[in-house]
Amino acid sequence: MATVRLNTVIERSSIGESYFIYDPESGQQGFAPDSPAWFTWLSQRTSFHFTGKHGHFTARQERKQRGETYWYGYRKVAGRQRKRYLGTTDKLTLAHLEEVSDALQEEALGIFGETEGRNTSAPKPAPEWLPLGSVSVQWDENVLRIRMPQERQTLSRSQTAQLLWYLYDHRREILKKPS
């Protein structure tokens, strides 16, 4: 069975505090979040994908036996589905969506910590500095250090894969909460 990608999205911009709101029927939306137009738009949806500052989830509207509809947030991690109650459409403010996104992200990281050793081999010792073309990276004392030349550098596909594996090998140190 093919996986269907959810195309209605609310995504936090990586620059600043703005959000990209899009649905396939009418394209990018220009209204402000938490405005009357925002709640009207949400009331006409049955699902959307939310990407916040620290996490993401899929929101689905579900009809209960009494005929009322409520929203729930879902996130699947390590084969386990997590569910959070979001409330009625009028409760779907950005602040509330971010709060649920954060909670599901923390839960996901907890699950990842519990299960990461089950199906993975022991991490390979990472080199002190990982050379990626003219760029080198190192995880040291809770800081990702990057050595790079003055000119712009583009990583090849294999260099990108090496960087991701390097970061994966150091995931426990990177994701460790500060004391």
C-alpha cells in the first residue's frame, strides 16, 4: 500500500517567527495565525501537518459518538504511535500547537533513547575531525565545530551521508539535556 503524503501544512519558518500555511486546494494562505480567518480555515480541514520550533505532528479531526468533533495530534516514532488531545477548533492557537509539538518531540526523544540500542550496531568511533571535502566537523564539549574555507562549500551526497552518520554516532551527547 502506498503512503499518502499530507499536503496541508503549517510550518514554522527557520528564520524568524513566521509560519508558512498551505493547502493544495487554495495554495499558500496569507492570513495571520490565530485570526478569525485562521480558525475558519482550520474548521474547513479534517487534517494537517504541523511543524513547530522543536517538533512536528499530524493533526486529525475526529467525530465522536455525540456528533461533536475534536482534534488530536499524532506522531509515530520507533514503530509506536503517540496521540495527544488538541481540543476543538477554537483551541488550535499557535501557542497550543507549539506546546503539543514540544511534548510529542520530548516523548519521541525519550522513546528514541529507550529503543536506540535494540536494532542498531554499536556506534563506530568517530574521528576527531571528520573531513568532508574542504570542510571538517567535530563534536566536542557539547559544541559542533565546523572548519571551513572562506569560499562557499557544497557537500556531495556521500559527504552529506558521512556528516549525518557522524552526528548519529554522537546523538547521545548531542541530545543529552544540560545538567
